[in-house]
Amino acid sequence: MGQGRPLSAPRIRIFREADYEESVGQMQEWLDQAEPNTPEEIWLIEHKPVFTLGLAADPIHVIAPGDIRVVQANRGGEVTYHGPGQLVVYPLVNLASHGLMVREWVRLLEDSILSWVLGLGVRGACRWPGEPGVYFPVDQRLAKFAALGLKIRRGFSSHGLAINVQMNLEPFSRIHPCGHADLESIDLARMGVTLDWQSAAESFSKHLIEILETTRP
């Protein structure tokens, strides 16, 4: 089967108060049916509270989950938390149609977050070499506000990224985020950005689509 490319811009789908396992099941069904010319989609999700373990995750990093469920995920990465006030973005993107290898795709996603928050007036957001995601300096240390965890299947990228917009950060203290015992988590609200979930979803998805369109051969 030859390589094709999507016929239109990605379709945006929004899911609020979404169960993690149901969302992943729907994503797997979409991927099962996807063909090279299937139009891409970007899913914007606000999950119910859940801890997820990536394929490389060590359960020892889940310290005290309490009343929050712990779910095994089939994405890359370590343990993280999803919950209300966090923007989870699943770009279901055919990497070949954009001429992207996996490492380039990860960098593009990080770049999209960095340029987006810069446009919101945030100065100082950065990468942490060797650690996926996007960070912000707090008291001379880096705190994480955006996590990445991907799965490549049949040429399509699935799962994606999670941006802490305005949320209760306490659950992050019940785990070692991304496997780091001393890693602090922060959200955009504490970085000085006043933005509700819906506004963040609309703004970031538009920004990501504009960047994706520049990568088409």
C-alpha cells in the first residue's frame, strides 16, 4: 500500500469528563480502521482523575494513589497523572504524510508547546535534556507543566501530551512524576497565565494545526 496523505486539515474532537480507558479504547478502534489517506484527527480531552503507567514505568513510583485509580497504558514513558483542569492532546497523525521521524515528531510537539506558551507571555519555559516534556524554572529548579508519552502504530502517532492548565496539583505528590522523586509539577495558572480549559484547548489546537501544516511535503 503506497503512502498517501490526509485530504483535509485534522478534525478536532473534544471529550470532557472522559474515562481514560474508554478514551484509549476509542483511539485503538480509530487506529484499527485508519488508512494512509484517512483524515487526521486531534483529540482534546479532560480526563477524570487517573494515574497512568507507561510501558517503561516502574510501579514503585506510585507512592500513595489513595482513591485515584492506577491504569496500565500502552504509551511510552513513566507514571503521570491526568485530571480536571489538564489539557490532554492526542494528535492522531500519519507521520509519513508530514515527513517526520519519531524523534523529529517529539521535538515538534515540544516546540509547539514552547512557542504557544511564549505567545501567552510565558518567559523561561524550556526542555530538560534527555527528559521528554516541557518545564518551567521555580526556585532555581525545573518544574514540569507538560508531559509527553507516545505510541506509534501502523504509521500513526497516538497518545500524545498533557498540559497542566489550571488544576489541583496535589495528586502529583502521590507519585514520582515521570520517575523522578524530587520533580515538582506546576500549571499555567501558577506560571501567571489566566486561561480556562476550553480556551486553552481551542488556542493550542489551532497553534498545533498551523505547525503541522508547515510540515507537509
